[in-house]
Amino acid sequence: MSPRGRLYKTEAIVLRTMDLGEADRVLTILTPRSGKLKVVGKGVRRTRSRMAGGLEPLSDVHLVLAVGRTFDVITSASLEDPHLGLREDLHSTAAAWYVAELADRFCEERADAHAAFVLLAQALAALDAPSELVSRDVVARWFELHLLEAMGFRPELTRCIECDVAIEPGGNAYSAVAGGVLCGVGAHAALGARPISDDALKVMRHLQRSELRDVIRLRLPTPVGRETERLLHATVSAVLERELRTRDFLEEVEARARTVPVP
């Protein structure tokens, strides 16, 4: 660690904020080299603060920080990308908060998180695009799969995790707790396995091996999308051993979207 008071620069994505005292704010940020950090913006809640507008959650910023006793202190901030499009569409907002919380929960403070930073930056940039150009549900599923892999929890989708045989179509199951697919012979209740359709398995494999730019417009049939969402939600919850606060909000927004008639 650098000596106290030493300045350093970093790009960061603001994950969340918390008010501190009368004018300060604690920000939880994700950086490409220093991992997840808690830093203080002194006086940023004052009306005349020059930094306030650039330190909103989900923003991509460049910071100069001074190493502090408890929290490092922001000495200057410049806005790289505010992701304003996220505020214009409720579904994009909900999905963005969800992927940000996922990154927050998976990343430990001051631990290597370069891969997570890159994935989050890609996902937020995609969700920031006009809604007609991006499948927001697919972005969330893609992010889940690739973050799981980056954090060492890559779901096994091609071979049975119980007997190691190649998975053939039909009669397969998926265990969120064990982190992968099981053939009809290998599946059993002890792993909390549930049936997985061939279509859902194909989608998960495709997203797992694809770059985001190649799947960003992929539209999934509603049953397949819902099944894939349930399986990956269960996997994330099993790894984290907790539910995400933003999950209910995202599910509520998605449910509303499914009831709106298509023009």
C-alpha cells in the first residue's frame, strides 16, 4: 500500500453510494487494477460541489485519490460516461442495477477484479443503448454466465457433472448448487437438480461462448428466456448464498414488460 496521502489515478464504475455526515458521501467503486474500493467524496453533497454530478451510481469516471486512514479520498473526478440512457428506460435501469449489484457481491475489496470490471463496463454500455438495439434480458444472462466464469464458478454445460459423459439432447437436468448439467442417468435429487430443456441448454451454451456484441440483439422466446433466467438466478444465489436486493425490482419490471401489448 502506498504511504498515506499518496495520490493515484484510476478509472472506476460507481456501484453504490451512502451519505456520510452532513456533506460527504461514501462511494463503492469497481476499478480495473485495485478491485472494489470504498472511497470518500468530501463535500460532494454541497450544492456548489464540482464533483457531485460525476459521482452518480452506474457512472464511469476517472478519479484522483489520496490514500487515507480508513477510506481513500477523492481529490478530483472527471466523468467518462454517465450512461444517461439507463435513466430513460425502466427496464434498462433495473437490469443495470442488477448487474452492478452482481459485480458488487462477487468482488472482494481490494482483490483482483479486472475481468469483472471489463464485463460490467460492457454490460452497462450495452444497456445504455436504445432499447430497440439491445435485448436487455440477454445482456443480463450473458453477464451472469461470464461473471460466474471470471470468478471461478463457470457452469459446466457440455458434460455431465456427475458421470462426465457428453450431454446428449433430451432428458437432462441442471443443478444450480453443483453448477452444471446432468444427464438422465446422473441426475438425482441430492444435487437439487431440475429439468432443463434442450432449447434453454442451447441458449446458455451459446451465451457462454459468445462475445456480447454477437448476442446483444438476440431475442429469446418467452418460455426459454424465463427458464434460462430461473436457472441462472438459482446458480448465482447458490454461489453467493444470498438473494440480491435488485432481483425483485428486475423481475417486477420484466413482468410488466411481458403484459404490454406489442404494437
